[in-house]
Amino acid sequence: MLIEIFKRIDKRDWVFSTWRSHYHTLLKDITPNWLERQILDGKSITICKTDEKFYSSAIVGGTLSIALGVAMGIKRDNSDEKVWVFIGDMSFESGIFYEVYKYAKNYDLPLHFVVEDNGVSTYTPTEATWNGIKREVPDDVIWYDYKSKYPHYGTGKWVAF
């Protein structure tokens, strides 16, 4: 699914990523050597290459408002570029997502939302975090589920106090 999404992303489009930025960087066609250098220099969690229109942040929902601002600029410039913002399932459940989503839709901004659902909010299952209540996904939000080969959740033991 992710590869199919990136087939729709033009080289001129912006991509805003999360802490899952390594594979987004490679799918945006940024050279593996550049990415490797960033990782070896300790910049792995915030991969940013603005000359290639790629920006990431490890802060939950941290790129949403920045992506909105870039989309506003693109619209003001009458450009045909687009902005793609990737978030996790927990970010989707946050207020910042709904504020940015509502603003982007009300002003017809070229902002596309992609939710990558691994079912985990940091170390806690998202379903447990939200007490089993999941919001309805708008039709224009791309949503896909995936299972991480190396999940954080379930690798340790719960300790009762």
C-alpha cells in the first residue's frame, strides 16, 4: 500500500513524515547514501531535506501544522504542487489532526493525509488508549494498517505496582 501511495507523489510534492521517516525518505527517492550519512551522524529521528521537499519530526502530530502552512503557501502561489502528510493512528486521534484537517478542507488546500496504523501508541495499544472507541475516518484520508516486524508493544512484560 505504501509504495502505491508514493507512486502518486510527484518529485515536486512535499512529504511530511513521522519517526517512520527512513522508508519515506527512500520512497521519496532521496539517495540512500545521504540517508545513511544522516543516520550515522545521529540525525536518524528527524530526517529533513528541504531542498528535496522532505521534512520529518518525531513529535506526535508535529508535522501537521507545518504541512498546513506549506499547503497554504502553495495555494497562494497558484502552484500545482501537493503536500502529503503521514501520521500514525495515534496522531489521527489527536485534536491537532482535526484542526489541520478541517482548515485544509475549508480552504481547499492541496494537503493529503495518510494514516499509518500499526495499532500502537508508543508502547500502548491504540485501542486501549482510546478505550476501544475509534473515530470515523473521512473518505479523503488514506488509511492503511500494517504490522511492524519489530513492535515495541509486547516485547517486554507489564509490571503491577
